[in-house]
Amino acid sequence: MAKAEPRPAGTDELRVFAQLLEGRKTAVAGAVVMSMLSAVATLLLPLQVRDLVIALGQDERPIRPMLLMAGLALGAGLTSAIGSFLLARAGEALVSEARFRIAAHILTLPLRRVRREGAGNLVARASSDSSQLRSVVDVGVAQIPSSLFLAVGTLIAMGVLDWVLLLVVLATFTIAGLGIFACVRAIRSGVERQQNAIGSMSQQMTAAVLSLPTVKAFLAERQVASSLGHSVDDARKAAVSVAKVSALVGPTMQFGQQLSIVAVMVVSGARLTSGDLNIGEFAAFIVYLLQLVSPLTLLVSGFARMQAGLAARGRLNSVLMIPSEDSGATAAVEPSPTAPAVEFDQVTYVDGERTIIHAASFAAPARGLTAIVGPSGAGKTTLLGLTERFLLPDSGRISLCGAPVEQWPLRQLRGEISYVDQSFTLVEGTVRQNLQLGRDGDVPDAELWRALETLGLRGAVEALPDGLDTELGRAEDLSGGQRQRLAAARVLLRDTRIVLFDEPTSQLDSENEERLRALMRELAAERAVIAVAHRISTVQDADLIVVVDEGRIVDRGTHEELLTRSALYQELVHGQTLRGGRGQGAAPTPTSPPMDPAPAPEPAPASEPAPVAGSEAGAAAR
């Protein structure tokens, strides 16, 4: 089977305004109405200043214009506050929905693509970038429309009061406008650089925190901090670049205002002298001129904030447009009970320029234990990743229970497989949540305790502060071997045809290794168990052992058969013997030298994804 091309993404891109209105039309309409009412009240205020000045000039009591001024000012403030609250509530709902969409879509992405993008970068998209959508909502729905209405209304009122002075104002503000236009264009590109730098910084910080025990063990805090410092400094430089351009907007606007005031004062003297303008109209015009700066400033700052929001939307859409995993066929497959559980037929897998698997062919029976052994980096874990369809082969055919994997709906295929990865991954949550991972309904406590007892974990979990409901991974946690057994206990709670173990005994002592071996034998009586292992003692009783070297299947057979004919298998067995004699859980046989424990699994190469709880996930070549 040739590597399939990814299907187009099933997730539509984010359309901020259309999705803002979904289910929130009343709230958004109310916010717009309130902001417009605030703008109307602000527009009427200078006219009351005119009436106040005229009343004072004619020695009349100015009670009415003063009351109207106070009422308009209060009304403008109240309507603005109500509109802001309604819009903030709707905007936060939109941001929440966007975050959920991004997080949900990330979980559907191919594992290699998740690793390529980086956990920290993706988290930054779902957190800081999505927060920037509030800028688009606040500015696009309320700030820009109301400011534009207020600015246009102010200019019209100024033209009604004196069209000559209005022309003077327009001429002077045009000079400032040209400079502001250049600033806004520069802000857009600067914001994109800033958000990209923040994403890179988040990625490096996430990686540093995940590797903190190693960093501390090697006294590398300063070295790692120095490396982080470069990404932090890049983010600082990008932010300073945006701030530098943004800082020019205010002074440019003030320059336009001051230039207008000087020009209006010069021209208005002649207008007042000729009688074309009275003192009340002049006072109102000056108030409008002073008031004009506010909506114009809001317009300019609004467009600048919109650039940040639109850049964030672009980054969010770049994630949403990444194609999801191919969900496979739509029609359910009827598994064959007699066909091999997993069959590889001339399967080749290439990563970049490197061929990881070369024309691999083997068949794991429907029942029994199949072991995959070989040196580190031979491609063993990649074979499991191809079985789960974490990875897609470049050529050849993989079949599951008699049907090619591409004919299986992805959910059905993975529903037939239980997988314990080499990182014995647990999700962040309680013991109960980890045991019930992927289950639609609750599993009775008695069944959970029975699974834990089978793996020798009941006592350890009972000792936790909240038992099954203890949160793992923070204040309370299990040891490495206990976490490994907890991950294995999930297998007992899933009724699947195939069970994959990736180096299941790497951190177990002899007693718990024997427990896991007993579990594997019990499972193999009714299911297909496929185990990648370094410890020959774990798999020497396997029904089939597949020997892998440099991505090639070099031999297959039983333990005794391979000892008689496979030089590589003999080397693996002999190499373990030389490292210290009899190993944990290894029962010596006439054909089997005593074994010692294999080393802990190596981390996956950077070019291959390896499953990591809560962040990156994938399958690495081993």
C-alpha cells in the first residue's frame, strides 16, 4: 500500500464575526446599540456647550444646558459600560470556543505533524493567540464602528457650525493621517513576528520543563536558561519593534490636533470679526475639535489592535487547516477469527531521506505471543506505529485480522488494539481516569481494583490519599515501575483482539516482571500479543520471535530455533550474558543462557514521533 495523501482538513477556518453571532445575536446587537447611543450622547454634548456659552453671554440662567450636559455625560458613560460588558461576555465565549476547537483539532492531527509543530508552539496558539481574538471582537464590533460614527458625526457637526474651519481641520489632520497609515502597516508585520517569537519561546520553555529532572541532575540550569534566553530575547525584540511603531501613533495624532488648533485659532479670528461665526458656535467648534482626537485615536489604535487579532486568527487558522488523520473507510470491517492478527507484506517506511523499514514481511498469529527483538534503532517501535496507523507506509501492505488497514475505519481499527507504549504514558488526571481512558461509561470499582491487583498495584493505590481518585503527576505520583504497571492494567479493562507492548518490563524488578509475563501469557491465550522487548527472558517463551536489524526482518522463529541459526539473535543473547550473568526473572534453560536486565529504553530519535502525555505524541523508530 502506498502512503496515502492526507485528506483535506475537516475543520472550517475560523470566521470571527460569523461565529461571534452564532447564538449571541441579541447580546452583540445590544452591545452595538449601547455603543452607538454613547456616541450620540457624546455628539450632542458640544451643542449644549454652545447653548451654555450663549446663555451666559446673554445673562440668562444656564440651568437647562447644564442639566442636559450632565445627563448626556452620564448617559454616554452608562451606555458605554453596558455595551462593553455585553461585548466582553460574547467575546470571551468566542475565545473559549476557539480554544476548544484548536485543542480538539490538535488531538486529531497525525502524530508526526504534532511533533513537527511542537507542543509549546501549539499550546501558544490555543492560549495566547486565541486571546488576541478579543481584539478583533472588541475593536471590530464596537470600537471601530462607534468611533467611525462619532468621528464622521463630529466632522458633520463642525461643518454645520463653520465649513471653512472644517476645511482647515481636514487639511491639517491629513498630514498626520499619512504618517499614521504607514505606522499601521508596519504594526501588522511586527505583530506577526512577535507572535511567532512567542510561539517559539513557549515551545522551548515547555521542552525545558518536561526535561527538568535531567536538567537538574546534570547541573544544567544555567546552560538551559542561557539557551532559553535567546528565544526570550527574540520575543522581546519583536515586542519592542511593535512598541516602537505604536509609540509614534499618539504623538502623530497630537501633532495633527495641535496643528489644527493653531490653524483654527488663526482663521477663526477673521471669521469672528466678520460676523460669520459667533462666540457660541466658536466654543462648540473648539469642543468638537478637541473631541475629534478621541475617536480618531480610537480608530487608529483599533486598526492596530485589529492587526494583532487578524495575525492571531491567521495563526489559529494555520492549525485548523492542517489535515486531520485520515479516518479510513466508512464501512465497518468484519474481522476474520482465523486470519493473522497483524500481517506485514513487503512494507517499506521512509522518513525524509532515511529508510526506517525495508520491505518487512511477517505475520503475528491471531492468538499467542509474538516478540519483536533487535538492537536499539532497528525499527521495532516503528513496526508498532505502522500497526496502529500512527505512521503510513510508503509501499507494501499491512493487514489487520485479514483486512488491509486502509479498509478499516480508524476508530474501529484502534478499538481492536490495546497499546502500552515504551514511555508507559499516563494522562494527567486521576488513577480512575487513567484506567478508564477511552471508555464511554464508568467501570465498576471492583473491576478496577481487580485489574490493579493483577499487576500488584492495589496496595500502592490504596496508600494514595484519595485512592482511585488521586490526581497523578503533581503532588502525588507513582514510581516509574508502578506507572508502567498502571498503563498495563488498562489492557485488562479493554476487550481487544490485539495487545501491543513496547518494552513493557524496562523498569520492573524480577517480581513485577514475572507478574507482567504472567499477564502476557494469560492475554496470549485468547488474543494476539505483540511485544517489543530487550529482555530475552521476557519473550523467550514466545510463539514467534521476529528479529529486526536496521529496519529489515532478518529472521523469525522460536527461541530455540533462533539460537541454532541466527547469529544476530545469538549475539543479543550472548551480549546480555556478558553484561553480568543471570538477570531478573530469567529462568535458565538448556538452550538459554542466563540473562540480565536490558537497559532502559532510549528516547525516540527526533525524526520520529514518540507518545508523550498531554503534549507531543508519536511513534519512534527503534
